[in-house]
Amino acid sequence: MPCPEILEQICAELKENIDSPICQDLKKHLEGCPECRAYVDSLKKTVYLYRHLPEEAVPEDVQDRLYKVLKIKS
């Protein structure tokens, strides 16, 4: 089961309450789907590592590629 914080963040992005049907469906899906759990875990680890690296240690081209993959504007 994923961290409650991650589920809350996903639901917040969906503009849903953690107890809403869509978030409960997401929680149930993640409980029964190892592929999605692995994907969420991998995203969580990537974000954690990215946030804890010194900013100057991440080359700009790597940062740009990461933002592009995550579809975030730098």
C-alpha cells in the first residue's frame, strides 16, 4: 500500500477529498496492482532523491529532461 501522503497528494492534484469515491478507488487499485504500486514507489523515490540532491549537482540538461518527463515547466 502506498504512503498515505502520496495518496493525499494524488487526490489533491485531482482536486478530490481523500475519502471521495475516486480516491478510494485509486487506493483499492494500488492495493491490488503491483505494477502501479511499483510506478508510484519509483516516482516517490525519484522526487525524494531529486529534492535531496544539492541543486548544483544536477546538470541543467538533466534537470530539463526530468521536467520534460514529469511535464513540469522549469
